[in-house]
Amino acid sequence: MSFTTNQPALFSGIEAEGFSAAPPPAPVKSARSRNRAAWWRQDLERTAAYLMGQARTEDERAFVEKLYGEALEKGPDFINYRSKSAFMAAPKLGIDRNAYARILNALDMIERGTYRHCREKGKQGLPRTAPKVLKCLLNLALRYGEVRPSLGGIAGLACVCKQTVVNCLKLLEFYGFVIVHRRIMRVKTPLGFKVVQDTNAYTIQEPKGLGALAASIFKRACESKNWSASSIKIHPIKRTGPTSQPWGVPDGVYGSLYAQWEAT
């Protein structure tokens, strides 16, 4: 199904006047997208025709023609933002210092475990830049209660490049530390409202799914390698009775002293 209009094409005499023709809109694939593109172009032509009627000078008409050509070159707004994006505000996070420490400790255990057991020869396990990126997100959550920086902003805070941030976010999302929310927003332009890509928002949490499984497997054991932790039970001397006397004490002295102490 296609949409047609009875009105002539807008600015049909541009080529005759020496101007270059506006480029065709960006291609769309599905039938639904073609219908949406037809509606978008129809609305764009109506808006541009109205603005041309309101223009008073040649400079204003040239400005409208320029805006119209740029809009056609970019194509419909729905092809210029990523799929599964939504109009939403950044989620509020209730992260305190205890949660901050638990999340970093879990990531540290996974980093150590993957380095020892799950890495290829000559390579590292979890990249060491991943904790730096996660710390930046946690610091923003701890201070502002929400996390919605741009990739360039995270790169500046973590002192890494933008592609490194993208790779680290994929790993953190894979291990369940981060949930990425793709967002869009409406902005006002001279030709009306359009939808553009907004910065991503992030939910930071303790590891879920594969990350929780990895943290439980690589959980750090007791630091003592020879003995287990000592018991917390108390064994008073009165119940156990006298043991061997201390070294250097004459025979009979220690027993008599112990008998006097027990009688008191």
C-alpha cells in the first residue's frame, strides 16, 4: 500500500532556476517503513509549503529550501535512531557505599577468576579497563542517584577511548552488572518536531545470571592456606582442669597454686 498526493511536488522549479535537486530520502526496507516514510514526507512537504507562504524575503525562502533539502537528505527520523529505544527517564538508583563495595568486590572476584582459569594463553581474562568504567558509573550513581552520561563522557572520566567504553559496557551487561536503556526524545526544529537518539541510561546492580554464577564459582576463600578459621567457643580453665605445669616451675608449686585459685 502506498500513499500519493494530488498536490504538485514542492519546489518543482528549483532545477530550472539553477539550484541542485534535493537528494532522495534514505532507503527503507519493510512495507510498514515505506508507509511511515510516505507519511513523513507528506507532513514535511506541508510544513515546508506553509513556511514558504509565510516567508517575506528571498533569504527566508532560501533558508526554508535549505532546511527542506537537509531534512530530505537525512530521511525519516525513525531510521536515524536505534531499535528498541523508548521515551523514558533515567531510572533512579538507590546505591549506597555498601552496595558500591559489594559490586566492585564481585567484579574483582570475576576478574581474578577469569584470569586464572578462563583466559586464553597470552591473553587476559576480564579487561582491566572494565573496573574503571564500572567505577565511573558507580560514582555517578552515588552522587546523582541516576546514570545517563554519553559514551564520550564515560571515556573522559575513565581516561579510555570511546571504543573501549563500548566494549566494557558489553562485558558488564553480559555479566549482569549493568542494564542499558536506549532512549529517544523529541526536539523542536523549524520544520516541526522530530525524534532523535538520546543518551543511554544505565541501571547498576549486583551481578545477575552468568555474573552471579561466576562470582559464586570464583568466590575468594579464606586467606589462610594451612589452617581453617578458629572456633569461637570458650574453654575456661576451671572446666578443663590443670594441664602440664609451665617450664621452669619447681614440682608441687604449680599444683598448690592452682588448688588455691580453684577454691576461691
